[in-house]
Amino acid sequence: MSRTRQCRRPAAMAAGMLIAGAASAQTSVSLYGMVDDAITYVNNQNGAKNIYLRQGNLYASKWGLRGREDLGGGTAAIFDLQAGFDLNTGAASSAGLLFNRLSFVGLQHSSAGTLTLGRQYTPYYSFVGPLTGSNFLTGATGAHPGDIDGLDTTIRINNSVVYTTPAYAGLQASFMYALAGIAGSTGKGSTLSGALRYDNGPVSLGAAYLRLNNAARTAGFDPTSTGSFGTSVLNQGYVSARAIEQWAAAGTYTFGNLLVGANYSNVRYEPGANSIFANTAVFNTIGVLGVYKLTPVFDVGAGYSYTTASRANGISDSARYHQFSLREYYHLSKRTTLYALQAYQHANGQTLGKNGAGNIVAASPAVGDSQNLTGSSTSGQFVGMVGMAVVF
């Protein structure tokens, strides 16, 4: 081998290492997650009190991989894969779904916005949910009863395309459409959502719309539909709906160490040929909340919500739900938090049981989204939790 060629090889290797180093500097992949568990007391779950461990109260227990590659010109490729799990058993939170919470890929541009494809949250949740009790008081005890309006992330959409604009003078918009892929009937099983968000100093406002269409192959909400939602004692008589339509608006204002907020939602269950109820059922909810930072490491929050259902499907005394929520946080560090949660809900009136029309039952309280199908056998339910959460 010539002396010249011997000299060129180290030079070529050095150049290759520089190129690889530059490429890696423009690409980032991070592992992240949260773990959360609490000792929980419920005074009445389907007729009996219970003390047990419940995970995912302050934060849902999960892990994920998030990546970004700079493509130049202000454009980046992004992806996010997120899996939920039960901290107390180690089991996946959804059988058969590895990345059950999120799995998407897309492009992001500094001035053109972000386009993503995959399994994602709706703009309805992403823009309004963080301004409600689900965020500031935790969904476990602060979400509206039974998470009836899906503002605590129980709604995730498969096969979805989401476009989100950059923020202009504090105003931002986001739109989603999800394709069910049913040959000859593109509308069945699809999902549509749009939302607006405004953030300016101490003010944050959000408004959003969501429509979940049933693939309508069964009497329930067909699993081939792109959307999924939480079932509770509030809505179990209406899960066979042809479509579910939701509107929501929320806002917060910060005065120094005090944040106050108000929110409203409207949920409609529309019957179809395969539904086991006949008339559109409507749930309206209003809520107020406040959070006060007592010290840099300790803050408290409180909230109230009132949910009322329409008189339909033979119901003359419509269901009504009053919920009071409290929470206390002590931050051991930026990543580790000790917390306590307390909530009480009172229910009146009637709703439909799981058998639909004709199955009129007394409304049962179900605090937040922690007791969706473990409602109280009496008109009141209390839930208390003491727990710990770590972010990594």
C-alpha cells in the first residue's frame, strides 16, 4: 500500500466522524415517563367501602420515546410513541396495544405549523382539557363526573391526521380528521375535531368541537370506529349512539400566586338504527376552580362542577350531579411530588341503565374519572387519596 493511500485513510475516517457527529447533533431521541401511585379510600363502591392502591391519579403512569430531526430550513421530522401501564401490576393499561396512549409521526415547521399522522389526542382535548379541573385538580377526582365530556384524555383517535398552526399574537388553531377506512362509507367511524386557543400573559382561553361517528356494525360503539371514549354510570345507556357530539370552552386567569378558572361543556348522544335508545340525550356541565401557591413548593386547589342531563327516553326527573374537589401538592423536587386528593359527589334524578330505553335507574354518583363504573349505591360518594408521583 502506498504511503499516500495510508495517509488518506485516517483523513477519510476523520471526515466521516465529523459528518456523523454533525448528523447526531441535529437529531434527538429521548426516553421519558411518569410513575404515580396512591393509597385510596372510597366510602361506597357499588355498595361497599374500599381501601386500595390506585395508580395514575396525578399523572397517568406511562413511558415513551420522543424524537426530533432537524431537516433544515426551519423544518423538523418528529415522532412520539407512548405506552401506559399499571404501576401496581406491571401490566399494559390496554391489552393488545403497546403504544396505547400515543403513536404518531409528522413534520413541524417554524412558520407553517405542524402536521402529524397516527393515534393522537384530539384538538378538543389538547386545547381545552389543560384549562379545566382535569388538569389543575387531577382527572381522578377533578374531572367532570364520569369524565362525561372527555376532557381528561380518555378519548384517543386512531388513523388521524392533525394540523396545528403556529401561535400568532397568542392565537392558535388545530384541526383533526380521522379516516375509518370503511369501503363505500368513508363517514362511518370517522372523527372530526377543531379547536382554538388564546394565551396572553395571565389569560388563557380555549374553545373546541368534537364529533365521534360510530362505525355502527354492532349495537354498541363499534371498536372499528376511529374514536374511543370513557364509559361510566352516567352514559352507559347511550354508548350505542350513532354519533357523539361535544362542545367545550374554558378559561383561566392568574393573579400573582392565585389562578382561577371557569369551564363549560355540552355533550350529545345521537341515536341511530342500531341504538338501544330513541331520543338524543344531552349532558351540560359548568365548572369553576382555583389554585393558590402558598409557598414555592406547596400549593392547593379547589373546584366545583354541576352536570345536568336532558329529559329524554322516558326520563321525567333528569339526572343532576354536584361535585366538590380539593387537592394539595408538596413538591419534593422538580420531578417528585407528594399529593393528597379529596372529592365528594352528590347525584339526583334518573338516567338510563346499560340496557338502554326502558331501563330507567336512579342516577349514581361517580367521582371524577376514578370511579366510572364503581358508582355509589347511595346518592353520595367520597374519595380520598394520598400518593406520590415521579416524572423522568
